[in-house]
Amino acid sequence: MALSFDKALGIHQHTVGIRAQRAEVISSNIANADTPHYKAQDVDFATALQDAKSHQGGLNMARSHDKHFDLQALTQQHVKYRVPNQPDTGDGNTVDIQQEKAAFMENALEYQMSLGFLDRKFAGLKKALRGS
């Protein structure tokens, strides 16, 4: 009987990649907090996850090498500009550093949680394979 990792790991394998992409986007926002005319961005997690689940049978991603695959091919299309919560300060920058720090911390906790779920899934698979 063949083992299907897609079925065994569920959506957790996709959430790790999407959360990693979101961390990069939020980090870019924080790094550009003082850049004039920079517009804050975020990843639309719900639609990115839905898209990942719909492609669960096999992803057709752009590859630069036969042994590489591009995680950004799936999530880059889900990066959207964030609607600012504060009025424009005159330089056209829409980054709210407090909001970005909070979003980064929340995303980091959710990333750790997803890794924990994957760890438990792999532990269960190893236990099933060993038979103990």
C-alpha cells in the first residue's frame, strides 16, 4: 500500500509555506517603514490556503532546476496592499510599524504552531511504520 503524504499531512504542509511567505512580506514592510511612498502589503492567507488545498493533488509550479520548486508561485499572487489604519503623514508611506510588529509576532506564533502540528503528524507516521 502506498503512503500518501498529502493525505497524511493534510493542510499543515501548505500553511508552513504560506506563513513563511507572509513573514517575508511583513519583514519587508518593517524594513521600509521610513521609505517614502512605500505601500504596506500582506498575504491573503485564507485565499492562499484555499488555493493550496485545491492544488493538493499536484502543484504545477515554476522551477528553475529539476530538483527545485518555487513556493512563491503559489503565494505571490495572494500578496495584496494593506488598507492603512492611520492617515497619510505626508510622505505617502502606509506602514504602521506597531501593526506590522503585532502581525509579525502573530504570524510567528502561528508558524510555530503549524510546525508543531507537522511534527506530531510525522511522529504518528513514524510510530505507525515502526509498529510500536
